[in-house]
Amino acid sequence: MSLRLVLERLLVGLALIGIWQALTAIYGVTWFSSPLRVALRIVAWLENGQLERNAWATLQAALLGFVLGAVPGCLLPIALRRLPVLAAVLDPFFIAGYAVPKLALAPLLVVWFGVGIWSKVALVGSLSFFLMLFQVQAGVRGIDPKLVRMAEVLGATEAQVARRIVWPATIPYMLAGLRIALPFAIGGTAVAEMVSANRGLGYLIQAASMSFDPTGSFTAIVTLTTLVAAANLLVGRIERGLLAWRPRAA
């Protein structure tokens, strides 16, 4: 990352903080808690352990749900590559499942799994599954069939075709899905925690809102945004490592 890009991003961040401070000055801290108040609350919550405890609860549910949903979401399109008739039969059901508003399932998931971590894991898992499924499915369908037939003519086994052709072709799509699904997993966990939870960043947002404490709400939101940004940076590093073989765009 170039120094210029870092400086430009820093300037954008400072501009956003300036707009935030201006809104606080115009409407008052009752509606927009100031950046200074939020920074002081972050320090206070770090000192008493409240911020780490709730951030870890959100991150734990998000990562567990993401893994349980994303792994089958990646593998299923690859498995269905050799079964085009079955893939065509299942397509409308995948679309229907994706179209179901996941937040509408949150109350049912609480009934089925309780208010603990597993209701959030189920919600995030269902969201991650469909996001990864359609991304990898696009990669699989984009593979040139002539290339696969040529490899088979030359004697390549199905395992060799999968390792040498299918996986390299779908990895960029997996990484694109990862870049979309992982932030959604963290945000979706927080939303689920706002519906029903006794810990987590979403719980902090909801509790602070019910107590008319905008500083608490903004503190949890800033922490949540930081986690999403950190996840995006991590995915970017993974992407650069796995796709280092590709030529850079001019």
C-alpha cells in the first residue's frame, strides 16, 4: 500500500470525524455523541473489560456461523459441477432460500436455539451459505468446458481436473464472496444480538438505546465498524497472497 493512499484514507477518516463533530455541535450530544465522548467511553469500557468481552462474543458467533455456512456454500457448487441436472433442479430452491429475509427468522431461531450463541450462529450460517454459494457457483459456471474436455482427453482424472482447473478458477470467486460475506457475518451477528441476547456489541447498542445513552450506542457501533474494517484488511492480505501469481493490472 502506497504512502499516498494511506494519507488519502487518513484524510477521509478525519473528514468523517469532522462531519460527526459538526453534527454534534448542531444537534447536541443528545442525538450525536461527540467523538471525544466516544473515545473516553472506549477507554472506560476497555478498563473494566466490558468492551473486549462483548466484542469477543460478537466475533465468536460471527466466525463460527461464517465457517459453518461458508464451507458447505463453497463445496456444494463444486460437487454439483458433475451433476448439471440436479443443479438445475435445485437452483430455484437456492434462490428462494436466499430471498427469505434472514432477520425475519431471528425470532424463530431464538425459539429453536435459545438466546445464546447458537441462534446467532444459525442466522449467520444461513446468510454466509447463500452468499458463498452464488459466488462460487458463478466461478464454476464460468469454467471453459473445452478446457475440461481437453484435460480429460489427455487422461486427467476427476481429482486432477478439480485440483488443476476447478479450484484455481473458483478461488477468486471464493475470495470475492469472503470479502462480502465476512463483514455481513459480523454485522448480521450484531443485528441478531439486538433482537435477543444478553451479551455482544448488538446487545450493547440495544441496551444503550433503551437507556437513552447515545454515547454507549456510538461506542458499540464504532467498535463494530472497526471489527469489520479489520476483517476486510485480513481478507485483502489473504487475497494478495493466494492470487500473487496473477499479473497486476496496468
